[in-house]
Amino acid sequence: MAGSKKQRWTWLSGTVVLLILGIVIGLILQNVWLGLLLAAIVSLVWLIAVESRKGGNTGVNDESHGIEL
């Protein structure tokens, strides 16, 4: 149970950091919405990677499951 909470906090803190970085990048590009969109996309990939690691399915070229993130 504690490992699950730790992974949840890892994903949540990573998402918050990515959103803040997205806002900063958006301010640099003078388009906050673009920065938030990029941060949301990266956050989704972050979620998939964390869940993949949790399930033991890490790796790019797994012959039994095809291509994975």
C-alpha cells in the first residue's frame, strides 16, 4: 500500500512540475496556452510511463507485447 501511495505522489508531483514548466515555456514563447498544451501532453506520457513501470512493462521492444512506451 505504501508503494502505491509513493508512486501516486511521484506522478502527482511530476505532473505539477511539468505544468509549471509548461507555463514558464509558454511565457518564453509568449503563448501560455501552447505551454499548457505541451505540458499536458508530456504529463500524459509521464502517466503512461509511471503506470508501465508499476506494471513491470518497461521497455521499448518487447516481442510478446509489441512496441511499448
